[in-house]
Amino acid sequence: MKNCLLLLFVLLFINVLNAQKHIATAIPAKKITGFSKNFSTQGIQAACDTLKIDSARNLWHSFIYVSATDGSEDDGYSFGVSRDADGISIQQDANYYDVSSSDYNYITGALIDFARGNTNVVDDLNKTVTFNVHADSSGFPGAIIGSTTLKYSDIKTSVTDSAFTAIKFATPIAIPVNKIFYISIDHSNFSWDNSTRDSLAIVADSSDEAPAAAYQLWNVDQVGSTWIRVSDYYVSDANNDPLDVNLYIFPYVSNTADGCETLPVSLLNFKGSLINKQAELTWNTATEFNNKGFDVERSNDGKLFTDVGFVKGAGTTSSLKKYSYVDATLNDLNNTFYYRLKQIDIDGKTNYSKVILLSLKSIAGWKIYPNPVKDKINVNLSLTADKKVTIQVISKDGKLLMNEDEGTLKQGQQQLYFNIKNFAPGSYYVRIKAGDDAYTQSIIKQ
């Protein structure tokens, strides 16, 4: 009887809240770019797949959502650590999966896209984040059937590297008979208040890009914890349209218990930048199995590729690895260059990444000066069309120090200014992004 009254009170409480739904303000997050997934059979390995990753890469737009109606982050992140509001503390975020149309039977791990992962309290980096797999309970996350943990500092590293956070369960978790399960991220031991800012934000797609799959575990003052559907409480606009979103949580699934025990090479974030007439290429791997390394290949026409270098792989590992290569042989300003990676297994099998394009033609219309600089930097742009422009300052070790959104600028000549007076003397990269184009130049701060 007591449990029935508690449930009734919770339902009444939620109904009251539904009358004053919160708009979840969307802030663009990093996109899944250059994710080349290869989960084909190797040797005796059974089929292995990563749920929803292809849809996210090709169809979804990535956002961070905040619960403050004015677009600020005072209330924290809608998916992640938030401040208590309306007597509610969000303890977990979860996503729903239905594999009833497949023969998948096991979950071995997942990739998660965190857009934020840092804190102003250094000791909090030792906290742990728990990842749970739940069975279904009448359309909501139910009993926990498996879990694993990561240190907060590991997530911070992934965010800093603009990479996915990879998790792996100690033993494969059997998918329930009804083939429905949920993966949740428990951040109940984190805080977002006036003194502590444990920032943990999970990327989600734009509303209505896919069937709604996001859930939250609320702790309601003097009532207890209950799971809710995000679309039942959050809205995407002033018209009270439900926020129908998926979280960027991508489980590894297979049809046998050892199907994903040794994952093939999963390549993340293959991208390139032009730096002082050189091509700087970077990429990450979440997992590697018998990976000898990567041939870096270049083409002038996107069809005929030749090797320009080799980067040694890590063999077999489930740890996130970061790679880079600098092609210093570019000297023709009239050419456009294409790059791809040929991943080579120890047994000689190969797989290719996607192709990225870097154009040296655009350099003539871009200018960053003076260099060296004391405080103010000038940027001249020649835009061939209206484009969204972003200015970034990056440290030599790859940390993003400044990220200024200039909005959409008109076609033609544009001149921008920004100040780095408070930066310490030393070398930095300035990266200008205009639509799909990008230009990076090394500068010296005096």
C-alpha cells in the first residue's frame, strides 16, 4: 500500500510539472566527422556492430542541451550534470535500444560522445562515472543487468582530444529475451551549483531526427527516484513540441559472447588542417586488434592515391589512442589534395578510412596578421558565399583555448579582430573555419 501511494504521488508530481515544461535550449556540439567504422569478421570473430553510429554520422545533428530557458547554462546540462530545480535532481541519463529485428545477443561495451567533461574542483577528477545496462520494465529502464565504471579524468581526456569515450564491460552482457535494453550514465555523485561545477554533458541529436529514445532518472524531493521519458517533460520550442531525441551512446553488440571480445580497429575523428603549407593529419582509435599501422595516402584527383608515410599502430588495445602525421611535401598552391588512411593488420589485411580534402587554393583569400603578435590579431577573409565562421586558438599540445563563433558572414571581403593579450608568450595555432573550409596558421605571442 505504501509503495502504491508513493507511485501515485510521483505521478501527480510529474503531471504538475508537465504543465510547466522546460524548453531545452540547443547548443551545437562537435559533429561525428571522420568516423570510419570497420566491424567486419576477422578470423573466427563473429559479427560485431555498433548500434546507431551510422545514423548519427550521416543523418543526425549533434547538440548539447541546457535546461535554462534563456539559453544560459545556469541550470546545467539537460543531459548531464544539472542543478536541482523544481525539487528535482537528475541522477542518470539513459537511451533505449531495440534489436528484436536482429540476431544480436550480447553487449560488450559502447562509445559515448561527451561534449563537456571537466571540473573546477581538482579532487573531483577522481570521481567515477557508472555505466549501466538495464532490462526493460514496461517501457522504462528496469533491473540493472551489467555495469562498468570510468574515472572522471578519463572522460576529461576524451573531451580534450575531441574523441569518443570508450567503455568495455568485464564480461559480455546477455541481451534480454525481448531484445530491448537501455544504457544509462550515472552521474548522481556530481554537483553543479554556485561553488562546484562538475561539467558532464552528453551529446544528443536534434529533435525528431530519430524516434525518441532518451530517458532520465529523477530524484524528487521527499518522494524518491523515478524514470521519465525526456519527451514527456522537455520541449524543443515555444510551441511545446516534445523534445524527441537520442543520446550519442552507441553500444557494441554481437551474436555470440566472443563476437566483440577483440574489436577490429575503430577509427575516430580523421581530420586534417593546413599549417604553414603543410598538411597536419590527426586521428584516434577507440579499439585496435592486431593493428600493424596506417599508411597515409595522398591524391591530387581523389582517385589515384600514393603512399606518403607510415604510422605504427598499437597492436591490440581497448584504450583510446591518438595519432598524427605531418605531410611537409606540399608546395603547389594550385592543387587540391585528398588524403585517406590504409589501416593494415599484422596478417596483411587492409581497410580504408574515408577521404578528406584539403585545398591550398583557399590560402590566398585568408590572412592572419601580425605575426609575431602582442595583443590584437587581424583576420582577413574572402568568402565565396555566405558562411558560418568560427575562430579558434589552440595550444601546441592540442588544447582548445578559445572558440569564438562569429555567426554567418556575408559573401565577399570580411575583416575580424580578436585579442590574445592575456595569453602567455609562446607559440599557438589559429584556426579559422568557414563552412566546410578551414585554415590553420602558427603564430607567436610575444
